[in-house]
Amino acid sequence: MRLPIKGKIVALTLFIALVSCNEKKPVLFDVLIKNGSVINLEDGTISVSNIFINNNRITKITTDASLSDVEAKATIDATGKYIVPGFWDNHTHFRGGDSLIDVNKNFL
């Protein structure tokens, strides 16, 4: 059985309405640090990346330039800046001379 023209129009309208209701909602992050040069500590490579933070933790790092499906409460443009996630202050002065060489090696 074939649908009359009115039925086809109604079916098409319902289809369009349903498809348009399924828009992707953007993912919300607390902080977005975008376009920073991220240094990989394992191999020394540098890539322009975006860092996503929620609850004071890095939750995602991506090199994808498209940020159309992302929202952030705060955005930091790190263009031209370097970012080293997980890096710490490694400038240390050891004391004890020869007697603490093994202790200092274990500490590092």
C-alpha cells in the first residue's frame, strides 16, 4: 500500500524533526588549555595540543584542532608556550657527599 502525498509529507516532517533533535551536545570541561606545545617526556617530541581539565585533573590531551564540540568554563590560549604535563621541579641540591650517594640515587 502506498502512502498518499499528505502521508509522505507528514512522514518526512517527522523524520526531519527526529534527526534534528539528535544534535550532539558539547562536552563541558572546567579548563581548556588550547594550542600549547606539549613536550613528550619519553621521546622529546613536541606537538601542538589541547589539554582538557576537570576537577583539577587532566582528563584528555588531543592534537585535534577542531574544538567545535567542546565547551569550557575557562579557556587559556597557550599559543607559543610550552606545556609539560606531569612535570615537577627537578632542581635539587643533595647533601652528604659520598656517604649518601646510594640514598640520593634511590631518591631520584
